[in-house]
Amino acid sequence: RPARPVDDSCTAMAATVAVADLPGLTDTNEQPSSIPVATPINLSSLDIGSDAELAAQFEADGYCVAPGVADASQLEACRAAALEALDECKARDPGMGVGQRSGYREIVQRMPGRYEMRYGLDREPLLTLRRRVEKSSAFETARRILRDEIRILGCSVVIAEQDCAAQAWHVDGAHLSPSEHLSPHVLNIFVPLVDVTRGGGTEIKPGSHFLTRNLAKQMLLARIKKTLRPPVVPLVTPGDALLFDYRVLHRGTLNNTGGARPVFVLTVAKPWFRDLVNFPKRALFPEVDAVDATR
């Protein structure tokens, strides 16, 4: 059922909640995925395509893949623009530390070699990419998932440098209710700017968004009921988009693409939701107007 309305003071309760050390997280009823990259699952053979079908898959699995969101021929230019912006950030702070406390409103190094950056996204061709995503089937699917209550919460690029290790399993934000599972209130739209079909991507625990409200207890119950599902790396071909719930367990895999692996991210949410925990307030480029990733 629809999420309960709350006022503007409602914020994300957790930014990146690591859960890798919880016992039994990797236990499933089938063979576990290879570590650190799971065998990709190809969704092209499934009869999924309309906004309604994608939204239904999203609510059941915590993710879906929308095809043909971006012009694949423009991705290399977007990749180059993102890496140029990253180089500018590194030049300003060559010794940038890891974690939010060491980061800036423009960029945070989430783990060694993995950055989330909001700087430079107002430049071409990244600005054109954003406008295209906003008019795409992925955005319309997100609108349906959020019951036509949608606002852009943020825009960023996540960059895993060459050979960057896999992340710990985590969620991007907490549930709104401690006692019941509510419909989605915030989600990410990922558009890889390089071909990730041969070099890993985002690994997901399907259906885990139902478990993360009380992970230890719900994971135990799922193991007893034999309902745990193995992790998958959805096959996102160039130009496609991966949509996933903030509450689903996921991680970036080992980057073995042979170069940097940037992913364009558009985060959308219910209009009343605010996420105040993923970027600090201090500026790397104080001479530049404050980042407004919702524009």
C-alpha cells in the first residue's frame, strides 16, 4: 500500500549501511555467486517491457532493467566528461580521504578507489544525458513505482577506478516503518557509461528489500522457510538502465573492465522525502555555486 505521508523533516535513516558481517548473509538455497562477481543474469528472454511490467518486477525483486534509456553512441563522451571532472576534484585535494567525513558536497570517496561525485554534471554531454533519462522509459517506470508522486532527489556519477575491489553488501537507506513493509519511497536509476557486460556491474540480492527492515531476524526466517534467493548481476547492456530500491541489498562488484567504470545515477523519491546523510556540507570548490543536484 502507499507509504504514509510524513513532513519534510523525514530524512534517510542510513546512507550506506554495511551488512557484510551479518551471519548467513550469503546463504541461499542454490549455489552462491562467484566472489566477487556473480554470474550475470540476462533479462532479455523475459517477457518484461512495459512500465507496468517493469514496476511489478521492481516491487517483487527490488530492481528491474529498463532498455534503451540512453544513446549508446554518446556514452564514451559522457565517460570522458565524468573522468575529467574527477581529475579536477583530485587535483584540488590530492590526498582525499575515505568516507563522508573526509568528503565534500561535490564528491565523497566511498571506499578506496570508488567515488560518488556531483561535480561537473551541469556540463555537456552529461547534462544532455540527464535530460534524456528524465524523458525515458526508466523515469516513467520510476513514476509508476512511486505512484505518480515523484521528485528528483539527486544526480551523481559513481566511479570505480580500475581494479577497484567489490563493495560490502549494503543498502542506501532505511525503511520508514520498523513494523511493516511499505511501498517504495526512493530509488536509484543507474546508467553505466561503459560496457559492464564483461566487467561486472551492480550485484543485487533479489527480494532483500523485504528483509532489511530487520535484517538479522528476517534473514533467519527466510533461511528457515528456504525463500532466500541467490545474488545476481543484472545484465545491463550499453544504453540500458538499472533501477533499484534504496532498501535492497546490493554492492558494486570488482571493476575488471580494464579502466575506470563510471555510472550515471539519477535518484528519485516521493516529494516529501529528504536524504541529508550522503554528502557533507563543506565545499571542495567554495568559489562555485553550491551544488543543486535536483536542477
